[in-house]
Amino acid sequence: MKILLITPPIIQPNSPYPATAYLYDFLKEKYEVSQIDSSIELLNRVLCKKFFEKAGFSVEYSSKIEPVLAFLQNKNPSLVNLIVSQNFLPQGKRFSVIDDFENNFSGGTDAFFGEMGIHDKAVFMASLFIDDCCDFINEKIDNDFGISKYAEKIGICQQDFGKILAKLNAKPTEIQNEVTEMVKKYFETENPDFVLFTIPFPGTLFFALSMTIEFKRLNPKIKVVFGGGFVSTELREIKDKRLFEIVDYIVLDNGFSELVRILSGEQAGDWGQSSLQNSPDFSGLSLDKYFGMAESVNLMHDLWGKYRWNKILLAHGCYWHRCKFCDTTLDYINNFKSQNEVEIVNQMEKIIAQTRQTGFHFVDEAIPPKLALAVANEILRRNLAVSWWGNIRFEKFYTKSVCETLAKSGCIAVSGGLEGITNKMMEFLDKGISTETAIKTMNNFAENGILVHSYLMFGIPSQTLGDLIDGCEILRQCFEERIINSAFWHRFSATIHSPIGQNPEKYGIEILTQKSDFANNDLKFVEKNCGIDWDKIGDSLKKMLYNYQLGIGIDFPVREWFDVSVPKTKIAKNFVKNIIS
């Protein structure tokens, strides 16, 4: 039996998504198995001279795309000086961001990146060039195309599978034709009996379906299995039988034991059930095709997208799993299982030998604090030279001494949720930490040279404008004291799997969404007696944060960022300084 594992287009291009690598390690001892990242293959097929000439790009673009892509793939480093010159790259609308540097920094981009930052500046400009090219493809060739997603809107809480079928039956675009040609190649070279798709995000659903249709056209006997994050959250209660006219099976959650039944009919207990028993194996993936992008002033987004990271799990699930906005009823959050530090570092050494990359992104929902320290000490014990980062909770466990050990082991950044920022909103969301604890913890990381990124929320049920302004003032002071480097504002959303979504009356909201026969996750809702235009507020928050990350306007009163009347903050001017001093 031959099994083909596929990551469908399109996801972030800098690193392999690890799902197929875990599955490959799980299956390789009993089956003939191979894995393909068709997402990175599609991007390489599209971002090339041949496709550009066929698509009608000007010679300026078609002649530059391949050397620029090679530069971002670390294959053409000598191009750096040419890229930063003003004469090499054609500059479309994406380059207007440079005006921000020219207007706000004496010396413009040179001052922002520094005299020694020529490589970073070149990556930034090359990324803007790639974005311009993708915009052209989106506008002229296929308006569902993006550098890290495709037709995402048909997957996000799409309640009518008929609309997806209509798109699948429509005249294909040139991008879709490229994917069809890829499937034909896979069929000829791999001739699989089973094709297993991981569908992590809504922006990968369409091509998973279209590729399945083509595989079935080539050989109706091929069995296709869908799994992954999107399937496990959106399709848990699917009743629309039309999906199963395309796909043979869908597998929820971890899915390893279910795959055993599907592939061989063995009992689930024969192989075990945890992916943590396996080490991701990237065999067969074209690691030289991945490329980083760095077009954001958000330092964490820059870090996330610029480099190729080995992605691994330390623990499955979240050790806290109580936040009211989170999918706490689902396996990927609620079913917490952990490895020990020796197993983890053994995996790291194995992956380094395979990929020749020493950077790791721990993709946990929240790294368990004691495990983070144990892993750090094990890395130090082995004198292993690595860099790593991941998502944490801002727990009091992270003392200055602990953060110092993490930094010595190679920890370069952490991200964590502040959400509503104020104690009132922290308690409402059941974060389990106080504002003061989070501030002290962020300071401990910052003092040890570890970048700090935070996730923020607005439009939380019961949140007033006063609560929001108080949160903004705390955020302003965190930037002022340099204990936070970057952040991102998310509009609060209720999901069907969260405590708020499952008990809306308790939290003062009314759910408008009706359950569908296809996908169910995000819930449209209204908050009773709210009266706040959160969309308009969101625009002001994004503008404020964008400038803070550039070091601009941190001394302004937070009220000045808003186009609507907002109350004065009740937070003391030295609130953050007093906590960390």
C-alpha cells in the first residue's frame, strides 16, 4: 500500500508545516509513504519567469522574479547590494510603506535599518517586491490568490457547501490549472492508494478539495482522507453528504489511532495514539524551496516569517485550558499531554542532523513553564547551539533567574496573551494571571534580551470604552518602558467550542448564527446594550499600535489616536514603572 501525505496550497512559505512530518514518522515503519508540500511547490511554480511571461508581467518583473526569489531562499546572497539600490527593483504600491520611514525617520530606511542592516533592508525590499507580484496575480489572474492563503473566504465559517461546489465547478484559473498539473505529476510519480491531506487553515480547503477531485478523476479507487486543524474545528458536526461524494474519510483531532483503522483495520491500541511519541521527519520535502518574507514592522511577525524554523511540539494541548474565549472543549486544547526534556532535545538533535537548521519554533498552545526550564537546562547540559521561541502564558514562574537560563539556552522570543490587558478583563476571561504579574514577567524576559510579543483583544463582551482606554494606557507604558516589542489587536470572536459560545446568555451576548449542515465554528453575535462601533475603534487601535512599534507617538495621550470621543484613562502615569522598579 502506498500512502501520499499532502499539505495543500497555500500556507506561509518560510517553513514546512509539521503535520505531514509527524504523520510520516508515524507511518513509515509499516507503509510505503511519501510526503509533499504542494503549497511551496505551487508558489515556486508561480513565482518564476515562465509563469510571469505567460501572465503578462512586464519584462521588469519577469526578469527579476527568479533572482529575487533565490535571494530570499538564501541561494543568491550577492544580490543584496543590488536589491537595496534604487535602480534594480520596480516599485509598485507595496513600496508606499517606505514613505512611513522617510516621513518618520531622519535618513529614511537607511536610518531604520542602520548602516550594518543592509541584508535586513534587502529582505524587506525583496518581500515588498514579491507582495507587489502577488497583488498583480490577485488582481489580474485569480482574485483568490495570496502569498499564504487561497480562497480563504470560502472556508471561514462557510455554512453552505453548495457555494464551495459552485466554485469547484467554475472555469479554472491559471493558478488552479497549475495545481491540476501538479496532481497529474504526483499521480504519475507516486501512484498512491491513499492520499492524506492535512488542512490546517481555511485558506487550504479549496485546493484540498480540487486536488481530491483530480486524483479521483485519474483513479477512482484512490481513497482520500481529510484531517487537520480546520477539519477538527469546523467540520465536527458535518451532515452535508455532498462532501463525502468527494472525500472518503475525515479524521478529527490527533487522528492517529483512527488512521490505523482506516489504513489497515488494526485495533487502535496497536500503535498508540499520541503524535508526541514521534519526531517530525521531513524526508522528501524540498527544503531549499522555502523562502522567508519580512515586510512588517511587527518584530514578532518579522521573526516568524523571515526564517525557516523547525516546528515541533513540546506538549499537546494547553495546561491551563480555561480561557473563556478559547476552544476549551476540543482535543487540541483540553487534552493536555507532555513529553520530558530528554525526549524533546533528542528530537531537536535528530531534526538538526536532517535539516541542517538549528532554529526551532515550539508550536505549543502554551509551553508549560517547568518544561520550558527543563528543556533549557537539557540544551545547556548538551552544549547544543540552537535558537528557539514559542507561545507562553505570562506566569509568575518566569522569574529573572528562569528567564536568564532560557536566554542562555537560545530562547530569543516569546509570545503570550494579554487579551483585555486590565485586571477586570483578565478576570472576565479567566486568564489566571493578573496585569501586574504579566508586566513583571514581560520585564523579566526583556531584561534578558528576549523579544516579547503579545496578543490583544477588543470588543470583548462587557468591555467598556473606559476599560479599553485603560488597557491602551497600560500598553503605551509597556512600550515606553521597552518591556514589549510588538503586539497584535484581534477583534473578539465567539466560537461554538468556547465557554462564551456555549453559554452566551451568561456572558451577555445573543448568538445570531444558525447551525449548518457543513461548517460550524465562528458565531455571529450581538452584545446586549453595547452601543460601541468596534470596527471604527479597531482602525484607531491598529494605527496606534503600528506607530508604537515604530517608536512613534508613545508620549501622546492615548485618547489622541481615536476619531471618536473616549474617556480619560484611570491608570496612573507611572503604573508600569512602579511595578517593574
